Amino acid sequence: MASKIMSINAGSSSLKFQVFEMPEETLLVKGLFERIGLEEEMGFSYSLKDAKVKTTIKGKTHEEAIEFLLHFLLERNVLTSLQELAGVGHRVAHGGEDFKKSSLVDRDALQKIKVLGKLAPLHNPVNVVGIEALQKDLPDCPQVAVFDTSFHQTMEAKNYIYPLPYRFYEEDSVRRYGFHGTSHQFVASEAANCLEKPLESLKIISCHLGNGASICGIKDGKSVITSMGFTPLAGLMMGTRCGDIDPSIIPFLQNEKNLSANDMDKLMNAESGFKGITGFSSDTRDIITEAEKGNDRAKLALDMFASRVKQTIGAYAAELDGVDVLIFTAGIGENSSVIREMVCENLTFLGIELDPQMNQKNNRRISTETSKVEVLVVETNEELMIVRDTYHLI
């Protein structure tokens, strides 16, 4: 039976939504509320049929955005009544070890999500706001939480325990969790469909490269290893995040520069990565343009990023005992032929051969006919993954 399912992705000052007709997976409408809480008005943009509209509306809370959204869906005949909405799936950043898969939100699940806010203080509390607002407006509509971390709960202890005193894992849940799980899971499934092979038969390295970036090694359809850690700061160099560095740099800079813990946190999360190296941008499009003009620091930033991605691919190929498919996804992965070429250069020893023309055209398959590894560009769709999980759970 056909059902209309909505996905909600609430950020600190934004709220994304999409409504699908299931099981056909027909997208009916998608949109974004921006600048929530920053001004007396918020930005609102949406795509409905052939129309793309960008405007502003009064309000400054997530609750007001959701109230407006429900009226909007009725006014534009996306829904004939609110009862037609069969379920709502919410992106939740952190599921800790409590949630190994997506979950219906009952009182117990909601309380656990709130407690896990200590592990994701910038994300989980806002995700809870979205859930509670829709519970209030749609008390009879099932709500589902889909976690960024749950896909990685299949990792073995050797890949998620940190070599710190074990009590910090037992008492404080300090371990590798990984993020972007919904994206990695989605593109792995899409790649298997594209190749017409069972997902469980493939060794996949998925590169989610955007302003936030992570890599995941997938075997037997399960996450084996991933680059983000206790927080999304770990792993690759990113737009404004430093990724992995020598931990002793932190107390050294705190002492030398008289920085607080909060100062260091801001420096590593918001002032590092591409932005920190170039000094002018966190956007790879700007950086590539400047590199082509001869900007040495722009070139350095690109080289550093590509090198770290390449190193991780090599390490994960070793962990997986080989690789069948290499996936590029997210903003940089899907759109930057330059980055993809830099990453794949000199990886022929792994059986990876890039077709320059296919890569330049952003084709789905960008490897040569003779490449032992299929190299694919797969557009991620976390919202569709959220809706699929919601549909199956309800």
C-alpha cells in the first residue's frame, strides 16, 4: 500500500525535509529552512514539481519551522490531510552503543537519545527538538530515529577501542563510533545495484568527501572500519576540521598560546583543514581555482587532502584483504574530477585505473575497462535512506 513518508534533518540553525511516496520512492517535495534562531525571520526554500522557490518566513524556532511546514504541505496538496503522513524519519547524529540500527521513537528511545547528547552536544539536542515538535503536532504518527553511527556498530573491537586505559571505554563510552553511516550504507547498496552483484559479495571502500569527510571499509555488506572516531573531528583533513594530528600538539599549543580547551576545540573544528592551510577558503572549488593560478598554499592543501585519502584507501584495502569497488560520493567526491584524479594517481598497484575522459564527464563508472577495481561516482541520498528505514519499520 502506498504511504507518504517524510524525512527530517534538523541542524543547529537549519532544518531539511523531504516527502516521498513509498514504496515507489517518488520524491514529492524537498526543502530547507535556514538561519533558524539567528534573526526574526528564517530562510525557506523548496522544490515542488517544476517549481523552485526561495523566500523568507516569520519565526525563529525549529517548532515554528515545523508548524509552518505542516501547513505548507497541506496548502500545496502534498498531503490531503496530516493523517496521510504515515511516518516521519529523523536523522539523529549519535546513537552510541544503544542503537545498532534505526529505531521507532518511544519514550525510552527518546530518553536514550537525550542522554547521548553528551557525546554529540551540537547535534543530538537539536535532533530531539525536531522529534518532540512533530510528536506534539502529529501525536499519532510514528516517528523513527535513523542514526549516523548505527551502520558502524558492526565494527570489531580491534577497530573501535582506543589504546587508552580501558576504564574510559567502560565508564565514559570513549571509543570510535564513526559517522556518515547513512551515506556509506546508501552508496554501497547503490553500487551493488549498479554492478548487478550482491552487496555481500563485494569489498567496498566508500569515500564520502565533502566539507565533512570520512572513508568506510565495507565487507559482507557491513562496516568494518571507518575514519571518523569518537567525534566527526577524527580521520581525514576536511573543510575546517584538522582530522588526525599528534595529540601532544593540543597541550603544547594550549601552553604556548595560552589557549583554553574551548579555544582548541574551536581551532581544530572551525579554523583548520582547508581553511587553515589556505588561509582564504574551505571550499575546494575556490582552492582549485587558486591552485591553477599558482597559489602554493592552495596546491599544498589539495596535495595534503588527496594524500590522506589515498593513504586511507591503501590501509583499508589491507584491512579488507583487497578491494572490488571504490566509491566517491558527497559534494567533493561527486563533483571534483580533479580531486578524484589526484586520489587515484599511483594506485594501479591496487588494481585501480581511472579513465580520464569518464572522470572528467562525472560518469557513474570512471574506471577503465581493464581496471581490476570498479571506480564509481555515486550520488548520496541520506534522506532516501532515512525514508526507506522509516517505511520498513512502520
